[in-house]
Amino acid sequence: MSPGFSYLHDPHSTGHVIAAVRTLMRTDGLNVSLAAIARSCGTSRNFLYSNWKSATTLHLLALRTELAHAFDQAQRTCPSDGTVTGIAHHLTEVARIIRRHPTTAAIARSSPSAFTTAHSVIEGPLVRVATERISDLLHPLSPHGGIWGDAALNTRPWKILWIARPTALCPEAVGNQAWEDTLDSVLAQLLQDLLAPWSASP
């Protein structure tokens, strides 16, 4: 048994708990309770409470993991080459992965008000993860210092998040190919336009 396998299957490990929450949220969204998590993990509510205090905290950790996974998956299926076009295609793929993820639809069903808030929230852990990952993708556009060396480019991660969220948080489009194609096409074009000043970058 490898150390990684042991870690993920230890009911008291963070990896095992978060993996269980991710699985449960794909069906029940934000309705996943501490009791359900404890049953799935083979541990107790007291253990979960003593370490994470609430189901909400675990939901957030699971969502941060899912968001990071969406960027990693897009890097495998549609890697950015550091150009404006490559970055636009990569971010469009990230939005598509999030849109099609079962957790996105489950949260829309289970917590419509929270899902609506997700479209416009301006700060928080998920916003930070998204903007940090977008910032990393934009670094090649400014060879001298990345986004920190280019004041205009430094404003783009936040703007990209605002234009990408409506297409990513649209699970009702899944299964309608024409609708999804339109969302992807519009997002890719908006990203190209937003990053046009850096289109000559390598």
C-alpha cells in the first residue's frame, strides 16, 4: 500500500475527508451535513467538528479543491502556450469544466440563493483561488515581471473572472450543444478582446 493510498483512506486524514465531501456534494450540493460526511468517512461528527467546526467549512475546502482541479484538468486537455489565444482557449476550457461539473448543478439545485451570490461575490477564498490561477496564466504575457511588472495586465485577472463566471456558472446549458458552443465562443472572443494589447507577446 502506497503512502498516498493510505492517506486518502485514513478516516482521520484531511485528504480522505475532503474527498468524501467532494463526492457527496456532486449529488447534494450545499445540503451535505456533518452527519453525512461522518458516515461517508467512517468517523464521527465530533471529530469533524473539533477539526473543521462546520459543514460549511468543509464545503468551502471541497470547492477550493474542485476549482483548482478544474484548472489542472484544463492544463491537461487544453494547455496554454502563453499566448493570448492559448490563454483564452485554456480559460474557456476551465469555464466549460466548471459548467459541466455535477457539483455546479447540485449547488444550483440545492441552494439557489447561494448560487446566485456566486455570480457576483467580490471576495473570499474561491475568488482568491480563481484570480491567483488566472494571474499565473497571464504571467507569460509580460516577460519582465509578469502581471506585477505591468499595471494594466495586473487588472486583467479580476476582469477575466467577471466575464467568465456567467459562462462557468450556467449548468442549465449542459446538454444543449448549441447553447454551450455559444457560451464558449462568446467567452473566448471576450478574453481575446480583453487581452488584445498583449497579443504580440510570445
